[in-house]
Amino acid sequence: MTQKNSIAKHAAVMGAATFISRIAGLIREQTFAYLFGASAMTDAFNVAFRIPNLLRDLFAEGAMSAAFVPTFNGVLEKEGKERAFQVTNLTLCALFLILGVLTLVGIYFSPEIVTLIAPTFAQDKAKFDVTVTMTRIMFPFLPVISFAAISMGILNSMGAFFIPAIAPVFLNLAMILAGWTLCPLAQKMNMPGITGMAIGAMLGGTLQFLAQMPALYKYGYRFKWCINFSDPSIKRIFRLILPGTIGLAATQINVAISTILSTSQGDGAVSWLSYSFRIMQLPLGLFGVAVAQATLPAISKLAAKNDKAGMSSTLASSIRLSSFINLYACFAMIALANPIIRLVFQHGRFTAADTTATAIALQAYAVGLIFFSLIKILGPAFYALDNTKTPVKASIASVIVTIALNLILIKPCGYWGLALSTGLGAMVNFAILYFKIQNKLGTFNKYKLGQGICKITVATLISGLTTAFMFNHYEIPISNMLNTATGSWVSTLISMTLATAAGLLILAFAAKILKIEEAEKAAALIMRKLGKKGVAKA
């Protein structure tokens, strides 16, 4: 099997598992919206969860993987499994000490951290106090989720993709159960009910790590306490982590900045941005992260062999595949933002006004979807090449652009201008990484890649316009035919299904006319999820 086909296969396996996890995450968000809506208390939870969640994204899908996976693969290739597992234990023990101290410091200084992230919360003592309490409850999420990231990197390197990809289901299930059990219990104990969700998040993160342990033991791993900061592999990992965190942090830093500024936009603004960001993350996690995580072990092994031509070919294939899927998702979300939010969240305490506000934020976030996904592919490639400077520079440039745009757009646009700024900042990050990786590898077929992206953009844009036209044109007639109110969940679901089907048909037709080979690969991913065999040839 070729490297490119192997990545498509692994991405399909991870995509299937991630799909299950994301559906569970969607149910978690529905539970949250139903029970609490978009209010001062949901704003408090989102701010409290932003801190460990930001660090989770940096470690689980960012710097930890980017530093550990190439090192682990290099040791595995050159020194064998026993030495690779020794490096694993050294890494876990070192992280336990470092992150343990960081967690204790974070718990102690939670009031100051909340004041920094949400300065306007201090004007409402009840809101501020519950935010501090939930921040303290969820801070230990950081070390356990970092251990889960290490486990994921090992299993992916061993060729096991399903278990680590489905492990986040435990986090989502824990929070869903907490919503219906711990939240009412907290209220009976004269505590804000939403603190039950914070406890559920902490328990779920722990389960996400423990769920991967049986698979690790199956591959021969055994934990042993050991500390040696002078080990060459440990030095390499920690040398990469700090710049790696900065280099891959742009998206999360920008979201955090948006959170800080959105706290000044009134009750509900933080929650509207959070709900919309979660929806945007569905295709990003399902395909963007899946393709990136399947690509990382491949390019790490190629980098260890100094095979720049192989790296270039693998990266170009992954870029085209991710672009095809995520550009389609981008245009589809812009076209169907309101009905998506209406269908998913408009229940219980989540109102029609919340739907409109969240849909606008989703459209703004969707602009950056393609760039978020491609950064996850290109960023780790530099760390596989032992280049930490370029991602750091790209990240800093992205943050500067985002902050500038935030300050420019927040007054005329309000909260949704913050979402748009985040996407545009990601575009700057991607542009720098893309041009630098071309110079670094020197073997990119720029014409073929550019031509492929242009074709993909045309096909997916036409598909998105078709989807928007079909939904807007037929929603009212379908409601009348079913004798239901316009906007009811039945008419919305049927209208969305028909509009999406029409858009996909147009996409398939356009892809065939334009000879877009990524369409076959994307179809192969879907077929694998449905249990079919085979992966489209690259």
C-alpha cells in the first residue's frame, strides 16, 4: 500500500471513530443548551472550561503530539520498541511532575486567571464566584488529557487509530450523564447546577486516558516510574514543546482573545461563540484532525529517513484531500447555518434569538475552517524536520493580525466580528507555513497543487450555492405541504436533507467534470465508514 493510500485508510478509520465521538459531543452540547440555554451561567462555564480546553487542544492535538510522535517514531525506527517505551515512561513521569505543579498553581490563582480572561465578570459576584469554582474543578483536566495525548501518539505510531480516536467519547458521555444527574444533585446541595458539568468534564477526561491503557498494554507497553531529564530523547521532546506550543497555539490563543473581548458584549455572547465554534469543530475534528493525525506518523518516518520528496508528496496529497472536504463543509455551513443551529440547539432554554445569534457566529467561523484544518497538517511537519522557528513566527504573526482585526471589527460587527477575525488570523498562519514548507522541502509541484485547489474551490462553491438556493426556495413549500409551522424541526430536517443531497449531487457532477481525484478519496473514506473495503488510489 502506498504512503498516500495508507494515510487515506488511517484517516478513514480515525474519521469513523471521530465521527462517533463528535456525535456524542453534539449530544453533549444539545444537553447543555437544553438545560442551560445561553445565559450568564453558560458564559461562566465556557470561560472556566476555556483554560483547560485551550491547553487540551494544544497538547492533545498540538505541541505534545508534534514533539513526542516524531521522537517516538525516530527511536522506534532506530533503537527498537523497548527503548521507545522507555522514552514514553520518561516523558509521562516528567509531565506528571511539571503539569502537577502547574495544576496546583492554576488552582491557587484561579481568581486572578478568571479576572484576566473575563474582567467584566468581577462586576457580578455570583457569576465570578461560580466561574472560579468551576475553573478549580477542571484544572486537573490538563495532566490527564496530556497523558491521553501521549497514549494517542503511541497507538497511532503502532498503527492503531480507532481506539485513540474514539476515546473522547468517554468525555462526552461523562458530561451528558453529569447534566442529568450531577447538575440536579448540585442544586439540591445549594450549589449552582452547572457545577455538575464541570465535575463531569474532569471525570470524562480521566476516563479518556484510562480507555487507551488496555490497547497500550496489548502492544507491550508497561508503566515504570523513572525520571531522567538528561536523556537525549527527553531533551529533544521538551526542546520542541515550548516553541511547539507557541507555534501551534495561534487558533486557541485567538479563540481565548475572542472570549476575553466577548465578555464585554453582554450575557450570552460567550455562549453563542462557544456553541458555534463547537459546530465548526465537527467537520474539523471529523476530517481535518483525522487527516492531520494520520499524516503525522507518515511524515515523521519520512523525515527520519530524510526523504524530502516523500514528505512533499505526502503533504500535498493530504492538503488536497483536507481542502476538498473542508471547503465543502465551509460553504455548506455558511448556507445552512441557521437551520443547523435551529435543529441542533433550539430546545429547552435555548431560544430563537439564541439561534439567530449563534448562526451568525457560525458563518463567521466557517470562513476559517479550511485554514484551521491545513495548519494542523503543516505545523507538525516543521517539528518533524526539527524546525521550531517557522511555526512560532507564523503563530505570532497570526495572533498580531487577529488582535488587530478584533479591535477593528468588534465595534461595527460586535461578537461575530471576533469569530471572523479568528478565521482571518488562521489564514495568515497557513500562508506563512505553506510558503515556508515549500522552500524547506523544495520539491512541491506548485502548479499541480494550485490547479487542484482552484478546481476544488470552484466545485465546492457551486455546491454551496446550490444548497443555499434549495433550502431557501423549498423550506416554506415543504412546511405548507406537511402542514407544520415554518422552522419546525420536521420541516427543517427535511428541507436540510433535500438541500444537502442536491448540493452533493452537484458537487459529484462538478468533481467529475473537473477531474478532481480527491472526490474519489473522500468517497472512499465515507465507504469505509459504511463498512466497505478499499481506498481510492492516489
